[in-house]
Amino acid sequence: MIQFKNVSMSYDNVTHALRNVNLTINSGEFVFVVGPSGAGKSTLIKLLLKEIEPTEGKLYVNNVDLSGIKPKEIPFYRRGIGVVFQDFRLLPDRTVYENVAFAMEIVEATRKEIRRQVPAILGMVGLSSKANSYPNQISGGEQQRTALARALVNNPSILIADEPTGNLDIRTAREIMKIINLIHRRGTTVIMATHARDIVDSMQKRVVTFDKGCIVSDEEKGEYSFED
């Protein structure tokens, strides 16, 4: 479970990115986080990844107070979170297989575990035939599927997707969402920040809308309800 309790975040004591946010996301939920640019979505994600600390309030993940995690414990905490970004962030000099395997190498998985897990996850995202290709040899959709495989290869309990379809055409975006929805149905908690109105409206998941650092609506089966 993820719980924000009276969380505020200010940059340089001037810019108020989040204002007294109270939000609970239960294990296994799928939540869209929406809102205009500058509403606080990116700050929410940075707090969850413990890249920044809240100015006020408390943030709990699986009943652990993140403020109590020591710097040396942060890498271990992040192992339980898979992250997918809009710009893929693949290593250009490594193949699809090597990009995904790298995520396992970081957590010191054995070679045997890597040889077993990487082909399985590539098969799940439909990239078995692209294992030996480099990022510049595959399409944008295939690059994003590689990024998804990398995020999932260590079996995280939480998947954070930050505008994962932002650079993709409509058809490819829908293919990516099918994979993310499959991941969710297997029990992974999914938090997705997006501006993709059609995706939010079609999937009928919980929608939390931010504006000026505040939660302005929280609908169990909501729609994209703001204008940029």
C-alpha cells in the first residue's frame, strides 16, 4: 500500500509543487494520475522513487516510512519499483537482451537467473525475435516494450509509468497499454501519469486529478476531465 499523509513539496521555499496531499493507493490498484503541466505529477513520482524528500508530511510504501530509509538502503527499496519513461532511456550500445539483463545485473542476479528471466520477459512483451537488435534498429514501440521488459524483469510490486505512450502513435500506444494492463492483472500495482485522454477514458480505471499541487478529484472509474 502507498500512502501520502499531508504531503507538501516546495522547491526553494517558493514553488509549491504539492500542497497537503492525502492519497492512498492499495496494493494491486491501477491509478491514472492526470492534470495540466506543472500540476505536481512529476513531483509525486520523484517522491515515490525517493529522489526528493517532502517538505512536510509523511509518505509510506508497504507500511514503511520513507523518511526513515537510510541512503545506503535506497537502491534496495527501488528494486521493488519498476519505472518506464516517455523517452525510453535505453543504453544505445547494448542489445535489447543486454538492456533488460542490465537491470538484473544491477541487483546482482546470478547468470543463471538472468538466462532464465530475460527470455521469459521478452516473450511476454513480444520481443523474442528482437533480442539481439540494438535500440536504433527497432521501432519506437519496440523500444518502449524493451523499457517495459527492463522495468518488469525483477518482478517489482509497483510499476510507475511516466507518460509511457507520449512518443508513440495511437495504435502502438494501445499495444503498450495492453501489456501494462496484463501486468496489472497479474497483481502489480500500476501508477501511470499521462496526458492521453483516449487511454484514460477507454480504460475506466481510478483517476486522480491534480491541479496546482492539489488533488481536485479522485474517481474510482473516472475520465480525463481537465483542459491543458
